[in-house]
Amino acid sequence: PFGSTGAWPVLLDSAALGQPVVAIGGGARGVNLHLRPADLLDALGAATVDVSIDEAGSQADSRAGGSSPSG
């Protein structure tokens, strides 16, 4: 959403909430931002959703620790 001319919906995998820091694109080639998941939610009005799958193949559950997002 950084660098765009209009607002884009932002989704954050709920598994990321258990991480101290997440990295996202910063709006220009080669630029990224490292910030706390709570700050990402606040700054971009992001929605939290369950999209990751843990190594056992079931839907990740952030309340039980879940898996960290990859990629």
C-alpha cells in the first residue's frame, strides 16, 4: 500500500501477530519496512485473517502459537 496512488486493503496473517517484527515492502524497489505487527495494523488499517497453514497441514491458529508466515 505504500507508494500507491489509492488505498489498498491490507491483510495480515494472524500468525504474524506472535512475531516481534514483520517486514513489508516500503513502496519502492529495494525498500522494505520492519515494524511491529500492531503498528502495521494501526498505520494501514489492516485486517487480521487466518491464511497460513502449519507444517502439519492444518489451518494455523495464532492463539495456540500457530506457525510463522514464510515468504
